[in-house]
Amino acid sequence: MHRVIIKGVKKWLQQEGGCWDQDLPTVLWSIRTTPNFITGETPFCLTYGFDALLPVDIHLETARVSYYDELVNEQGLQLKCDLLEEKGAVAFDKMARYKGKVATHYNERVRVRHFLVGELVLRARQASAHGKPGKLKSPWEGPYLVRRVVGTVTYELETLERRQVIRSWNGCHLRKYYV
């Protein structure tokens, strides 16, 4: 959430200029009143049970403003408070279904690779390695020997000189080396 706030403040400062502390309420308001694409609800609505009354609604005197009645409003607020937990549960279910779809999509596309102890493999070149590998270099390093199977798809490697590689590697970062 903090990343979203910082990104919003930076964008606002680039467009408008000014001091970030003066623009923070505007950024927070925009985050709280923007519907989430997964749940279809705004954070404000999930917190209070109804959509926020925007300044433009007051200025243009929408039906919500012009037909305001204190007694009816209190009854409506009580009803919405009673339904708030249900609205949160529906949003939670939508979020869980979305996460399930994303996981299913990922699992359909990932290729699980299994290796045996003693097999020769190549490992993906580390992005954090010192010095850039260059465009024309292979994205794979090695060959290495599979020293030990740690988990279902996790392996300890060693060099051909039998020196152990410091950390274990997930099978998705390895590929079989053909001699």
C-alpha cells in the first residue's frame, strides 16, 4: 500500500508541483475512492458500507444530496452497517477466486523439471552477478553436477571439480546439459 501512495504522490508532484505533505490527502482520497478491479468495490465502500460522497456530487446537487433526510439517512446507515460484513465476505471471495485463477494460469505454464543426483545441468545466469553478461553471452552457466536433491524441485549443485555451489537452486532455474 505504501508503494501505491508513494507512486501517487510522485505522479501528483510531477504534474502539479508543490509540497508532498499538502498533496497527500488528495492522493489518499483518490486511492480510497477508486474501485479495485478484482472486487469492483472501493476501499471506502468496504470500510463504511457505502460509496463516498464526492465534492462534485455536492456541487452539482445530485439526487443523493438533494433528497437527503436525516432520519432516512440514519436508518440507511444502520442497514448498511449490518450488510457491511457480508459485503466484505463477498469481496474476499472474489479476491480468493482471482488468486486461484492466477495460480492456475501460472501452474499451467510452468514446466517442472526433475533431475537425478549426478546429472549434468546448466543454471540460469544470476542477474545480480558482478559485471553484465552482455547481449551475446549465453543466459546459462555451467555445467554443474546435481549433488543432492533437497526438496521436490530444489537441488544442491557442485562444479565439475567437486566444489559445492554455495546455495541451493530451484529446478525452474536449471536445465539439463547434453554432452
